[in-house]
Amino acid sequence: MTAPLVGPQEPLLATFKRRKLALFGHVTRHDSLFKTVLHGTLKRERSPSRPSE
């Protein structure tokens, strides 16, 4: 015996896509290691330049 379904059912791939985008939005709003890895960016300091003569 199965429970009756309540409300519209969305396809499985649509659910994955929606949740993936929700996670991406959550991660990009916060400063974290996961965001750095996801975007592939690092904060670089300027290299020391040669002194002027």
C-alpha cells in the first residue's frame, strides 16, 4: 500500500538542478574555502617591486 501523493510532482532532474543552484547561491554569498575552490580564485598579494633609483 502506498501513500497518496500530495501536490504536483517535479521530475527528478529538475529537483537536482534546483537544489544545485540553491547550493551555489548559498556558497557564493558567504566567504568560505568551498567558494574559493568552486571559483578557483586566490587572493594574491602584490609581489615586491624593485626600489626606484
